[in-house]
Amino acid sequence: MSNQSFTYGVAQNLTTCSFTKSGYAFRGWNTSSDGTGTSYNDGQSVSNLTTTNGGTVTLYAQ
């Protein structure tokens, strides 16, 4: 999937996951690769995922 850009202070939907793998179920996105961070639903409307204007956030498939 391609990177997604957001404007600070503006709500926007996360791109819906397009990955598939036989025998696995996609449960959403998380800010931590081990699932202990903040979780987001597929396609969820989000804003300001970081407190830093211009910051970068990586979301991991869960």
C-alpha cells in the first residue's frame, strides 16, 4: 500500500487495507508493531496522529 499524507488539524480517513493472506484476518492498524500502541480501525477517520506538526507516524497491520 502507498504512504498516506495528512494535513495537521484536518480529519481524514485511513486508507482501507488492500492486503490479503490466506489463513489470516486483518484486525486494524496500530502505532506499535507488537500491537501494544494505539489501535485504529480500517478506514477510521483520524486527525493529529502525532503532536508534532509535520511529524511522521508509521501504522502497522494487525
